[in-house]
Amino acid sequence: MQLKFQVQTKIQKPVAEVFDAVYNPTNLSAYFTTGGASAPLDEGTSVIWHFADFPGDVPVSVKKVVPGKQIILEWDAHEKVDLLLNKLPTSAGYKTTIELTFEQLDPSSTLVRVIESGWRETQAGLDGSYENCQGWTQMSCALKAFLEYGINIRKGAY
């Protein structure tokens, strides 16, 4: 069995605007990486994401970018987190892969899919995948709220 999940959200904005909201560090920091993102998600680079509501930096490797279509990222697998104590999960010593796809449904709407895979087939790996599924669901909802309504729903959520 491969531990993997997919979340998706339809956003009432053109694909170029939705893609830029993930790719561009200024936009990403307005609704998700609320402590900042060090650089745009350019293929072959490493960036640092910081979350104002969690201590520490999150290194992210950008593996592939197809403008307007796809971003593939890799980061340390995390298998334990305590959201109530605002602790970042600890690294499990291996990487997981995140694939974000952007599908234009019509000129003014985009389907965003997030697939993350690569956890070890252990209880800790399964728990880590559930935690990240929650995080990516929250991110896609925050993206929708930011682009469609101009609000940051992440503020005060953790």
C-alpha cells in the first residue's frame, strides 16, 4: 500500500491568478506561510517557508514547475505534531513529494489539486499523512478565501 492523499478545491479565479498565488512568495505569505516565504517557487531551487503560528523554518525543494499547470515540491516527512502546543512536527529522516496541479475549468475558474505521497508504511507515517492532509485542505481553503474574498482565514486558526 502506498500512503498518499489528494485534496482539491475549485477557485473562482483564472488559472494564472491562482498559480501566482502559490508561486509568488508575497501572495503565499498573505494566506499560508504567514511568517514569510523566502523566494518564488522556481524549479531547481530551495526555499524556506515560515509559519507565524509555529516555530522554526520549513525547507522546501522545488523539483518541477510548469507555469500555470503544475508545481512539484519535496520536503522532510514529518510524523509527529502537536497543534495544540504550536509545535512543528519532527523530521522522520526521509522526504515526501507534493504535487500541486492547476486545471482551468473555464476562463474564470480553476481546480487546484494537491497530492502528497511518500510516507513510510507505518502507523507514524499514516498519522503524518493525515496531519498533512489536514494542512493541505486548510491551505486550499485559505487560498480560496484569499483570492475570492481577500481574507486570511489562517490568522488565529492555530
